[in-house]
Amino acid sequence: MSTDPGTGALAARLRRAGVAEVDTSDRRRAEYSGDASLYRVLPRAVVFPRHVDEVAAVLEVCRASGVPLTSRGAGTSIAGNAVGPGVVLDFSRHLGSVLSVDPDARTAVVEPGAVLARLQRHAAPHGLRFGPDPSTHNRCTLGGMIGNNACGSRALAYGRTADNVVALDVLTGAGERLAVGAGGAAGTGSPLPARLAELTRANLAVIRTEFGRFTRQVSGYALEHLLPENRFDVARMLVGTEGTCAVTLGATVRLVDAPAATVLVALGYPGMAEAADAVPAVLPHAPVALEGIDDRIVQVVRDRRGPAAVPPLPAGAGWLLAEVPGATVAEAAVAAAAVVADAGALDSAIVVDAAQAAALWRIREDGAGLASRSSAGAPAHAGWEDSAVPPDRLGAYLREFDALLTDRGLTGTPYGHFGDGCLHVRIDFPFDKPGGTALFRGFLHDAARLVGSYGGSLSGEHGDGRARGELLPLMYSERAIGLFAAVKHVFDPDDLLNPGVVVRPAALDADLRPTRVVNHLPARRAGLALAHDGGDFAAAVHRCTGVGKCRADTTATGGVMCPSYLATRDEKDSTRGRARVLQEAVSGSLTARGWRSPEVREALDLCLSCKGCASDCPTGVDMASYKAEVLHQAYRRRLRPASHYSLGALPRWARIASLAPRLVDGLLSLRPVATAARFLAGMDQRRALPRFAPRTFRRWFADRGPAGGGTPVLLWVDTFTDHFSPEVGIAAVRVLEAAGFSVRVTDRKVCCGLTWISTGQLDTARRVLGRGLDSLAPHVRDGVPVVALEPSCAAVLRSDAVELLGPGDARATAVAEATHTLAELLARRAPEWAPPRLDGVRAVAQPHCHHHAVLGWRADEELLRSAGASVRAVGGCCGLAGNFGAERGHYDVSVRIAETSLLPAVRALPEDGVVLADGFSCRTQLDHLAARRGRHLAELLADHLPDGADRPGDRP
């Protein structure tokens, strides 16, 4: 073995070996320095293998160079299993295919980077599914699940990943490629199976007494699979070894029948421990899943997402959620009633409605992120995350565990797979205080002794990783620990594969990622207040725990985050990747140039400031705010990009153009002028320039004269409505007057400062916004509601204004409370008014990203459905997102984002269908890419008002 090369030499060796994608940049290393755990380990290089031959080449280089190798899927491991100091192999970018599904054999062959949700989509047409389903099912990979022996809610019925693996194609640490399964390794002369069998024969008593004692015993290696009575199944034994024995190149997995129907039973108890006590009474009914939550996590959801996010629950403070199968919904409901009869609950509910059941499951699935803040608002951390005990002992274990937390002055938000005896919890270890790390270390040792006293396992599904490897001697005998080392040596004699995990583990408090650090980025003045973190930029960026929901395609369920990642599939374009780079910047570790670091600039370049993460990220990351802060600090009193002066100051240019709009449009219609204008503005030449309305909305409103009486409402006349889409404002006036309102506008032109905020010109944004709030304040003091037609402007008034000006600004707070979308105003202030009938209207709706993230689209959806329209709301972003899609260098990504959801939905819409898009940017994108005019809700309603025809002066 040669001397360990430097990073540059290592990269050169890898490329010479035929490995195409090798990245040793500081930015990339920062992105891959963490997973969903507490640990930070900087890799030397990140490799994206395109073929299994490249994987073999990487391993050979690592063996020859003495460089460790760590396999990684989605990087959602909670114990620090997917970070390493050498080469990190990311299988998710190129090796993510489902190669085949055999419905007769009920098997599938997958590459290691295949996302579980993709496998489920391939299996579903055959009535099949892969049984285990972690809460990260929409982004976790099969390779990662094999590494950690993942389970999830429905492992109760279908077993762990180990129970569903038929065969594995692996590379051992010694460089051997083996096809392993029951009986050892097929078709090979390798001595490895014989050596493994010899170890097994010499340790039968240890294996039979210490391993496989209950289903969720995941800690250590699952050596029970090597027993002769278990068919010496090497594939199943390798599941859960956390990449320390072999690199998975492919897998054949077992598929199971998907239940024809299921019903959810919610059972209420006085507390979580009492809910756990009831588990043995429910298990004989063979539920598919049996989960436990309590009022702590439910309250977190209410606080974060509003009361409407939590469906009605039975009385109690702790709940069991049991999913009961049946051939039909009616049969499942009968089985559910039997569960209720035996469960001894205070109260119960049988939930047949699929949407209501999904909302309850969503609370459970987002638990890892939602629980990342304690009830007091402090960060809560993984570390002691997924212990498990035999299910009949769970209630007693919970009581002692709660007592241990209280005794150490700690709090957590527990939940878990109660049917399997597995408990999840995040704990508010005070790492930012003296002695915090020592408290962490001491608590984990005490917790390990406690779970051991119940015959339990340190890990029930996530593996030991860096968090619990040190604790294994508290669970296993010295002989068993020695057996782990012997087995690893058979597979990986040079200890190259994921060293420091399970065998010869690193200390559990080594390599802890800074969880609350001093901001080393100098700032002359804070930009956004970041109200939820007290103005602490370091605390804000450390909200990201790495659960990776930003890597999931949630557009089918209305999600937005993270549109650029969906287009590029590059970790740097995920919210998590950006957060990791910003974390390095605030700690001063890798990004020495601070705010102006090229690593920071690259990480934020493709952030659309869509705010999707503000609502979709379970930990509450708001990357749009962070980007605005970075731009503000990086360009403060410096030359800015051209687009900041053009698109970032669009309201000013629009006001100038309104003096002679026809002349401006005429000039911009000349190709040389348009080309020069786009170049000077920093715009892509493929983008059409906006056309200014010949008469602004304000001019129309003034020319129209006073309207009749009614309840006063103030219409916020934003730049886009006033100068580009006055027809939207006119339609809104018609609708509001039909609903009994008397529409007012401010005496002078106003602006919320949105374009300055998104380009990080925060000093200017404060001044502009302040003038706008001054104009609104007298009306708001008189109790007049404000209606904003442009969703992004409404979001500024409702949210950004308070962050930008501070919660102590009475104007911002009052305006935030008074601001409504059109649908909200009609629902809340005109409940007796019935919208015009929209029967026969078929529509695709593109909720604006800020509408989704800050305001919520529920009021719009309810109004449209009550009016009889058939509406399909698409998730994701339109891809234009204000200035983003117009800027030079962003066009191609902007188009790819539109293709993820919006454009396919529009193409599938009949010609007489309606495309609803309240956002000006969304309508512009539709016009540019689909040649389809988007309609604002106000226009759709106005078109169907009873009087139908326009009144004199109703044209812009």
C-alpha cells in the first residue's frame, strides 16, 4: 500500500483510473461533510460513479492509496453513517435505476441509488410494493436502506429491509466482487464464505444467545442470519453493516402484496406511556402499522403550520395510529372496530377519509424535522434517536426514559414505531453551553444502560454510526464485540470501508458538527431580522439538520421545495447543500472570504428565492431570507450584478416607462434595441421583454370616478398589476364590488420592496417598504382590510415586512394582520356572498410559490370548488420566480423547472381549459414557454359574474 496522496494527487489517480466525476472543491466537500446526524467529517473527494466499473476503479485507487471509502445514498442517515474522511461515493445521481420488476417471482432488481418511491411506482401497477417504508421514502435510496437495515412504519407487517433482500451484488473491501445470498456466495471460488462459515461455527452459542432476540435489534451486525437454521444468508447479514464490510453495487429485493384497502384507527390515551401499554392488545389484530405520537409533537405542528394542519384527534394526550388492512374499505372498517373494542382507549376515531388519514400520517412522517426544536424553542438533536425494546416492555421503558430526561434537565419530543417497540426522540442537548458535550456523552451512556436493562437495542433501524458505536459494549459481550471485528476483517482486511463505525468506533463526541456557533461573517448591519432565530444568522443556517426533504419530488402532493434541485439533481442546489455551505461560512472553516466567498456564491446561485423551504422544510429553513442577507452583506457599497440594477429596481423603471409606455414598447420591439437592453439589464437573450400597459391601473381607477357604497377595502396596487397587468386589478374591483365592498387605493403609488429584497438590496427595501406601510397605516388603523393581488407582494406584507423592519415596528405588525389574498378576503369578510358558478370550468392552477409558502392556497381551493370548478393544483415552481429566470445564466434551469410539473400539466389541459396563475412571474413564464395565457383568480371570477359584460371604462 502506497503513501496516502494529497487531495490533488488522489483526484488525478481517480481520473486516470477512468472515474469521470471527481470533485475535490471546498464547496462540494462542505456539502458532503454532513448527513442528517450531529456529525461533520470533511471528505477528501466526492465521486459520482456512472457505472459499477467506476465503483470498482474507485475502490482500487483507495486500496492502493490507503484512503477510506464511504458509500452514500440520499445522506439521510441520522447516526453519522454516511460521512467519511476519504472518498465519499454518491450513488444517487447516476446509479438510481429500477432495472427490472418480476411480478411472478415478486422481486425487483435495483441499483443502489434507486429512491424507494421510484421502486414503489414501478411495483404498484402489479399490485406490489417494497414492504419497509421509512418516513424518508420519497428520497432515501435502497442502498442506504440496505446499509442501515431501514424499517419504517410498515415494517411491522412486512419486516425490515434485511427480511426483504434476496441477493446482493457487492464489492468487498479486499476488491472481490461477489453475488451473495442464502447459502453464501454463488458461482465463485472466493475463500470468503468458508472463512465466514468457520467464524460462525466457532461462535454458535454467542450468536444464538445475543443476536436476533427481537425484530428491532439493529445495533451491531445481524450475525443471526449466518446460522445454519437461517440458511447462512450472507446477503441478509450484510444488511445493516453500514457500508463497513462491502460496497453494494445492486440488489434483488422481495416485493409484497399491497393491501387492497386500509383504514386508519386513531386511539387516544392519557399519555404516551399509556398508549405504549396498549400495544400488546392491538398487535393480535395484525395492523400494517402501529405508531405512537403525543401532544408534544402535535403542538409543534399546530405552532409551525397552524391549527388546520392537525385533523381532529380523539381525546387524550397520547395516541396510537393503527393502519388496518382489508379487501375493501368496509371490511377494513369492521377490522378497525375490533381494534377499538380491544384497545382500552379513552377515545377513538376510525378515519376512512384518505386525505384526513394522510394529514395524520404527515405529522408522523415529518417528525424528525418537526422535533428539531424543543418546546422552549432550543435546537433539539439526534444522537439517542431510535432505541428499541420488546414491544411488551415499551410502556415501562418510556416512563424510565422520561424520568432520565427530567433528571438531566433535558427535554425531547418522542414518537415512534410502537408496534415494534422503537422510539424516536430528539433531545435539546445544550451544546452551546459549558459542559454541554459532557452532558451529551454522559446521557448517552446512561440511556444505553437503561435500554440494555430492558433487553433492548441501542438502534432500532438507523444503525449505530458515529453516535452509538462506542456504546456497543454496553449491549453486547466482549466476545460478540470481538466477533464483529473478525467478520469485518474477513470482508475488509485493511479497514478502508467506513472506518470508525461499528468496529473500532470513533468516540461518540468526536467530529460533532457545530450546532450553534458564533457568526464569523462580519456584518456592518443586520439585514433581515430572521425573527424566528432572534436575528442570529448562525443559528438560522444551523436549523438544517440534514433530513433531506429538499431532495424529494413532492410536486405531486403540492410541495415546492426545492425546484432547482429537481432540475439539476445536484446536492449544491438542494436547501440542505446550501445550508451546509453557509454553515461552513459562518464557522470560518472552508470559506475564508466570508460573505463574498465563491463557494457561497455558487451555492446560492440557483436558489430561486421561492420560499418553498420556509413551509416545506420540516426544520423551518428559509433560504430565500438567507440569500437576501448574503447578497445584502456581499454587495454592500460594492458594484452589483447588472440584474440588480435593472430587475431589482423594476418598480422605478416601470414608473419612468409609464410616462410614455407606447414609445417604450415601440423602442423595445426593435431587435437591436431589445438585444442591447437585455444585455445591459443582465437578462438572457432568449427572454422576451415585458410590455408596459398603455394605461396603468391607477390611471383607470382615477378616470373611473367614485364607486357606490359598501364595506371599505383597500386594494394594494403593486407594480406588476399597475404597469403590466391592469386587467387583473380591474377584474378584482368588479369582484369586490359585486361582493359588497367599496374599493379604495392609496393616495400615492406604493411598493412593498419585493424586487429589492430578492436581490439583497435591503437598505433600499426598508425605505421603500416603510413608505408603503406609511400609506397603509391610516386605513389599517380604521379597521379597513387590505387585499393584495400579487402573491409575492402579499407575502412581503404578511411576513417579510416584520422580519425586515423588526417585530417592534407597529406598522408592519398591523399591516401583516390586515393583509388578505382575494380568496381570503371573500371568505372571511364576505361570508354571505356566493361566488359566481364555475360549473364546467376545468382548470390547472399554479399556486405562486410565495402563496404556497407564506399565505397558503386553501382559501382559493375551497372557493373554486364551492363554485363548481374542476381544479387541479400543480406543485413545484414555474421556474421564473421574479428576476431568477430572466437573469443571464439561469434560462436553461428555469425551463427545466417548468418542465417538472407546470408545463406537462398545461399540455394535458384541453384547449378550452383555464390556467390559473395569480403570480405575474407565473403568467409570464406560461406566456414565454407555453404560449398560454394564465388567468388570475380575479379574472376568472369576473368573467362569470351575473352581469357578464364589461361596463364602460372596464378596459385597461
